[in-house]
Amino acid sequence: MKDRILQIMHREGLTPARFAEVINVQRSAVSHIMTGRNNPSLDVVMKILDKYPYVDPDWLLYGKGEIIRKNTSSAAIQSDLFSPTPPKAPVIPPRSTAVAEKHRETEVEKPQNIIRQTVQEPVIIKKTEQKNVSKIMIFYSDNTFETFIPEKIKKD
């Protein structure tokens, strides 16, 4: 979507700062969109579509179709709902076709789900030798210590 917003900016001849002023959002919001840090919020998209009614929402959101929508005014859209023949949209020529070619998006293939067989490996548990306590030493704060040696356990 970033590239499509760039196309609108180039078409209108606006810098990112001026574009932010025109659509009434903070400069940082546009800057973050242009750098790829953030995706445009619904509020930003709605403000773009409000300010530039010729922009096709499907094109802006999904890259489908052309930049120019078929009906460019809200009155034309409303009359289209009730009139038998839809009004014709005015043709708005692009400012620069080189810019449009430069920012054309490419389709990305959908990822394929690959089913992999699980690998079963036996778990080997190594038994370690049992350890017995042979000596316990306790050190005191007055630099003295005691040593305890446990008595051997008698087996019955």
C-alpha cells in the first residue's frame, strides 16, 4: 500500500510533509508509512479517500484495478444507486506515467502448505551413578567452621 500512496503523492506533486498536511494527519504517521515501520491505519486510508475522491478504494487497499475510480463524486455514487443508467466518470490524466511504471507492484505467490512427516527418534536415558554425601562443611561469620561426616548407613 505504501507504493500506492507514493503514486498518489507523485500524482498530486506533494512531498510527504505536505501530503500529511493535506490529509490532516501527523507528519510522523506518513513518515512511518513511507519507511515501512507502520502500515496505514484505517483513519489514514479514510482521510486519503476523503481528500482524493477519484482514488479507487479497491486499488488503494488491494492494488486491484486502476487508480481512478469509475464514479468520482459522492453525488454520482448516490445517484448511481437510484438511476437506471450510471453517470460517466471524468477522466483524470496521470501527472507522470514514468512514476506510475516505477512504483508498479508485483504479484507475490501465495505460500504453499507443506505437510511433513514427523520423525520419531528413541529417547536414551543414561543412568548415572548414585552419589552419596561424604562431608558437609559449615563456615561461620567469625571465620570458624565445622565439618560433619555422615555415618555409613547400615543395610538390613
